[in-house]
Amino acid sequence: RITGDTDLTVRTMLLKVSSIDGNMKLDTLDIDANQGTVKASGTAQLANNWPVDITLNSTLNIDPLKGEKIKLKVGGALREQLEVGVNLSGPMDVALRAQTRLAEAGLPLNLEVVSQRIAWPLTGDTQFQADDLKLKLSGKMTDYTLSMRTTVKGQDIPPATITLDAKGNERQINLDKLTIAALEGKTELKALVDWQQAISWRGELTLNGINTAKEIPDWPAKLNGVMKTKGSLYGGTWQMDVPELKLTGNVKQNSVNVNGTLKGNSYMQWTIPGLHLALGPNSADIKGELGVKELNLDAAIDAPGLDNALPGLGGMAKGIVKVRGTVEAPQLLADITARGLRWQELSVAQARIEGDIKSTDQIAGHLNVRVERISQPDVNINLVTLDAKGSEKQHQLQLRVQGEPVSGQLSLTGSFDREAARWKGTLSDTRFQTPVGPWSLTRAIALDYRNKEQKISIGPHCWLNPNAELCIPQTIDAGAAGRAVVNLNRFDLAMLKPFMPDTTQASGIFSGKADVSWDTTQEGLPQGKVTLSGRNVKVTQTVNDAPLPVAFETLNLSADLHNNRAELGWLIRLTNNGQFDGQVQVTDPQGRRNLGGNVNMRNLNLAMVNPVFSRGEKAAGMLNARLRLGGDVQSPQLFGQLQLSALDIDGNFMPFEMQPSQLTMNFSGTRSTLAGIVRTQQGQINLNGNADWSQIDNWRARVTAKGSRVRITVPPMVRLDVSPDVVFDATPSLFTLDGRVDVPWARIVVHDLPESAVGVSSDVVMLNNDLQPETPQTASIPINSNLTVHVGNNVRIDAFGLKARLTGDLKVAQDKQGLGLNGQINIPDGRFRAYGQDLLVRKGELLFSGPPDQPLLNIEAIRNPDATEDDVIAGVRVTGTADEPKAEIFSDPAMPQAEALSYLLRGQGLDSNQSDSAAMTSMLIGLGVAQSGQVVGKIGETFGVSNLALDTQGVGDSSQVVVSGYVLPGLQVKYGVGIFDSLATLTLRYRLMPKLYLEAVSGVDQALDLLYQFEF
């Protein structure tokens, strides 16, 4: 292992070399390292012309060249012609060929580099790309030629073809032509660079027919121009001369004209005979000289129409800037006015800058800035003024701001001692209005800046707000080393109201102190301590339209940084509740970052959340924890126990009636275990689990849940017993749920949907509050599941007229393709009420093989034989898929469809002696009664009769309309009237025991029966 700027770990290395009579042979060089592999072999003769033949193959394992394959071939002779070939393949494909004669004067060299494509970055999204790259270098150091051809493109780079031709020697290089063909035009550069004595250059840049309309349609431009330049660089100084600068064309239909000459040097001495810049009606002119002694330079701007000069720019500006005087005593005069300025979303109604500054033995003068009506989103400043005047010895500055969200003023006076390089000042008359109220200084702030020591002193002062007071009790002497003490004497949480949502309210007072010291000349971190203490703190959060108050009896927070150790501590006591306290330490925060500390929770009662529950709902439970931290930030460790005891949550949202339960987690370094019992009124669920985060980027967790006949209730439709035996595994890349769920008993009752109910279309698009399509939420970690659901023999359903028993097995699988079901649900027996008929389910099968909403149907339902004449069986057979079912009528014995339909709907054949009108009457009454069930039930509830129902019984001439209901708990009254004979029957049924009834019937005949109900 080799350590340094880049660590190198060599896993294996094999080297075999032999030498006989000057004949060197590299049998094997085989290196396997963390940064890649190398394999090489070859021969060399240390005599005559020193011939060599070496081959090397390598694969890199270094970003961004990970996977790059390199093949190097060296042949020829060291004293004659040496040939080198390099092939790169992978993220970068390049071929290099070179021939040279090392023993010949001038070092002749022929080099060729070819690549079909080079992209940057080498992996990921391409930002820049060069295609068909060909580079050739030939000749000697005293006389060589260079050529290059390629095409480039990229993000924010228009497609271009680049051609370069040059020649040179050991003293200079002559760039015959560099041509870039792009934007429908050409850019050419000719230059000569000489470095024989000093670095000097002479060049000419030409633009011809440049057109940006296609690449930048929002800012089309057509440009032509030329710039000639020459200069030199020697000993850290430079000089440059631009004898000709011309640019013509138009931008967004505004003419462009740049014309002028200039020259200057590194001493900032400039001579500008004239430089004119114009864009449409806007122009700027610079003329003058910044000489060795005299200064005489004028710059004027006249821009009456800045609209569209640049995208998002608008308004007008006019003004002058003059430089006068001498180098020893310069003078700067400025007077610039702007109106209606706009830049993107920022607008300024009017602005003016006016100043006159002279520098002799002292800098003196004045500067006035006035800006009116600054506007941008969430900012509306009516006026800003800045007035500065005076001299080094005595000067003052005043700032005034009027507007939203901040307005105020400050005054600054001071003096500067140039000899001592020291500035002293006073900040006074300072106050600001902010969204959290007004802030003002209780006393002036003394300021002292010492440039030689690079220090500033800030005197004691306080900032006062109606809800807060922040003080600097002693002078802060800040520099490379220093100390600052800040006292928060008072902070009312009412200040935070403008920034909190309406659902959150906070009250109480905080106070605190910060004491920080530093010394940048020494190694290590600053030293300091911050403490905060709350008094009468209360936070109320609205959850589900109900307030959840949390009152703090004690709320102390602290942060400490001393002796290369950081510590965060807290003590929180809730009013009439438990305590949460602890401290976390990080030792050597810049190095090892070792962790330490404790976290404790004592008797935290979950009843604190009861206010957000509805009436009759509650939560109970006690949370306790004693935890200790260890390890480091890269591999944290946790020791101790967390326990939740007497957990009991009662509410309509709970699917079972919970009894006091417990949950315990034990932590032992980088592992933890889970054990718990969830008790219910019927059955319990045992929880067990473990977790491991020894590899923080590859943590894992597992939870198992086992239960026996746990009663699950989802009012008002579902009651079922479940026996789960499932395992949940979690990793950073995948969640997995496996196991089995048995449902031995269930009662499912689904009320009929309203006739007006309409299903949601599959092409519905949901919009958010901004009327934009909502992005479907996807899990950040994929979930795979493989569950077996066993439906036992005592599962019954009553839904949409179907009363039946269900059995079967289903496999529930979920992966990246979605949720799928495989298996079969059977209907061994059942009844189906439809179209006024009482149908019996003789056969029922639902086959699932994929999407859960696409089962295959195989169902047979027949009319009740007791209501069918002639011992005929008539029914409906449904097959196909759920979205495209196929229904057909059948009968036994077989008969025509019309005859079978008659038996299905009427219970009689077409040739029955019963009159057609009577049969039709019976059928229509049955259909009408079937559609009125819910209405009749609501009428019964109004008059205190529960389960009031309207139905039909019998067949043919014995058909009846029957009204039934419970007038008392356990006492059912049933009254039936014949449709064709008007004979009445009164039935009274009283429940003696859950399945034992006494029934009395009075009609044409009288009867008294004792009934017992049972299921099998």
C-alpha cells in the first residue's frame, strides 16, 4: 500500500525479467491494483541500434476514466527510428501514432492523433463534444508544421467546424490561420507569437457573416468586424496596442457600430483617441488619456431607448464620467440619470448618481445616490437615498430607506488616519422597520478599524424590539483572534407569528447567551458556548381541525465547542408529562469525529395527543429510553433500551380493539433487536425484529409479525379474523414483504351504491392548486411483496344483492411492474337477488392471473327451484373477464332461449295456464320491490322500526308482497298480502336465543313453530 495525495493499493504484482548477453526480456509484468490493472511483455537489446519491442495493456479503475482500456506498442530501435502506438477505448476513444529519431539532431517527430468522438464529461450527460478529430505534427524542433481539423458542439455551444494550420521553430510560432465556421459565418485568427527575448504577439481577428438567429432566436444578431492587436509581456509587465477595432451589424433590428483605437500597459496608462459604441439609438463614447502625469478622460452615455437592447432590459440612461487632475491628485466627477429601468423582474422608476471626489493629501468630496420606486416580487421600496460627504479626517454618511419589507435609517460618522491606517467611526440614529417589528439602537456603536493589524472593534450596544432585546455587553475586538459575547435578554415567540402557518401558534419567552472566541493563527476550531432557556413556552398545532397544545415546564438548550470537542445538550420537561434530556458529543470534529453522549426519555405519556382525537377516541402509553452513543459519524453506535409500555389506542381509525400492549427495542452498538406484543380484544400479534447498520450505506432491518385469529373490523362493512405470519425486510435499495395471511372467518357487508354513482374514468387527470397535472407519487425505495392469502371456510359476503360463502387461495405479488394476483376464489354456495328474482349461486369461480382488476369469471346462478314450476332449473352463466363479461341463459332440461328466459324471470313457461297479465304483474311487482329496499329501510328508521324491508314471496297465483321489520329487539313482525287473491298472512317471530326462534303464523291456516337456525 502506497499512501500520499492518492492512495494506491496493489493487491497482486508479478514481475519476470531476464537478461542474457545484453538481450533483455520482460517475460511478465502483471499488476492488479485498486486503480486498475497492467499487463506487459517485451524484449530489448542493449547493443547495435538498441532494438525494442514492448506491448502493454491496461484497464483503468479511476473516475472518470473507469473502464478505459489502454494498449501501448513500442517498436523500432532507440538509435534509429522509434515507433510508438497508443490506442484508448472506453469512455474516451483515441488513437495516437508517433515516429521519432532520438539520436538525430533537432529530434525529428511525426505525430498523428485521431478520434471519432471525444466528449466531456467522459460519463453522464455530454456538455461538450468533438467529432472527427485529426491532429498532425511533423518536422523538427527547428522547423515544424501543425494542423488540426474537428467539428464541435455542446450545451450553449453552437455547432462549429475548426481548422488550424501553423508552423514554427524553437523561437516562435506562426498561426497561419485558425478558422471557426459557425453561426452561418466564419471567425478567423492570424497571429505570430515570438518568445526569443520577451513574449510578443501580433494578430488579426476577423468576423464574417456571423448570424445568431437560428441558435438564439430571442436575440438575433448579424455581425461583421475586425480587430488588430499587438503587444508584449516581459518581467511581469505588459503593453498592448489595438490600432484597429471595428464591429458592424445589427442586433434585434438595432444597428451595431463599434469603432476605435486604444493602447495601454500594466501601469494602467491608457491612451484612447476615440472609442465609439452604438446599439440602435443608444451610444457610449470614451476619449482621452490616463497619462504618466496628466489625467484627462471623458466617458459619455446617451441611451434613450434601452428596451430590448438586451433580453429583459428596458428604460433610458444618460450621463457623463470625467477623470481629471494628475496621477498624484486625481479627480473623479460623475453625473448619471436613469428612468424607467427594468431588468427581468426588477424595476426602478428613477435613479441618479452624482459625485465629485478629489484625492490630494486627503480624499475629499461628496457622493449622492437617489433611487425611487424599486419593485420586484415581495419587495416594494419607495425611496432609497445615500448621502456621503467630507474628507478623510472628517466624513459622514446617511442612508434612508422607505418601503416594504424593510424601511429605516442610519447615520455613520468617522475619520481616517492615513499614516496609522486607522479608521474610527460612530454608528448612530439607526432604526429599521421590519416584518417582525421595529428595531432601534439604544446607544451609538463605536467602531474602530486598524488596517495594519487587520482588526475591528465594535463597542457595547443593544438592539431593541417590542418583543426582543439583543445586546453586546462588552467590546468585540475582531481580527485574526478575538472574542464576542452576545446576550439575548428577551425573545418573545410572538415575533415568529408572521412566518408560521395558521395551523401553528407559539407563545413564551426565550433568553440566552453566546460566548465565542477564535484564533486563526492557531490550529483547531473556535471556542464557544451558546445557551437558550425558555419560559412559559407553549406550542399549539392544529391537527385535523383540532388544537394539539404542548406546554413546556422546562426548555433548556445548549451548544458547546471546547478543546476540539463539540457538544449539544437539551433538557425538556413537559407540563404534567415526562422528560426528554440528553447530550451528544463529537470529539475531533475535523478528524475522527467520534461520537459520545446519552439520550434519555422518562415517562413520556402518549395521552398528550388525545386532544386531536374525536370524542370517544384516545391514546395511552408510556415511552421510556436510556440510550448511549458511540462510534463515529461514519459508523455510529447506539447502546441501551427504548420501551413503549401500556400502549393502547382506541379510535374509529383502528381496525381492531386494542388492549394494553408493549414494544421494546434493545441496541448493542451497530445492531438492535425488537420484541413486542400487540394485544387485541380477540387475539394478539407477536412482533420480533432486528437491524444492522455496521455498514451505514448498506444497512438492513427485519420485522416479523405472527398472530392468531385477530379480529379486524372496518365499520360498517368488514369484520374478519386474520392470522398473519409475515416478514418485512428493508435495505437502502429494496423493501420486501413475504409470508402468509389466513382468513378463517369473515363477514363482509357492502351496501348498494346510489344509482347516480359514476366510476372514475381511467383517463382522468388530477390537477393541483395551480391547475397543473399532479405528478404521481412513487416510492423512493421499490417494494417487492410475495404474500399468500388463504380464505377459509367461514367467510361470507353480502354485497349488491349477493349473499355467499367464499373460499380459496391468492398469491399477492408486487414488483416494479406493479401489483399482481394469482389464484382462485370459489363461491361454494350463495344467493343473488337481481331483477326481483332470488337466484342461487350453483357454481362460482374467480381466477386471478395478473392484474387484480382482471379476474376470469366462471359463475352459474339459477332461479330458486321453490319458485320455479315444472321442476325446471333456469339460470344465468357468466364467463370471460371482469371488464368484458359474457352472460348466457341456460336451463335444465335444455329448451329455447325464450322459454328459458321465461322460467328465469317468471318461474313459468311461455305456455303456462296463468294469464300473461298476471305473470307480468308478478314480474313487475318483483322488479319494483327489488329497487325500493333502501327507501323502505329509511322510512322504517323514521318510525322506529329497524330493518324494515319490502319483498316478494311465492310463485304464480300464490305470489305475495311482504313487509317485515323489528318493532322490538328480537321481535320481528311480517305481513304479507297476496297479489292475486288479496289473502293476508301475519307472522310474529321472537328470538329466544341467538339461533332459536318461536314463530306464530296467522292466515288461511294457523301455525305455531319452534325454529332452530344452523349453518354447515
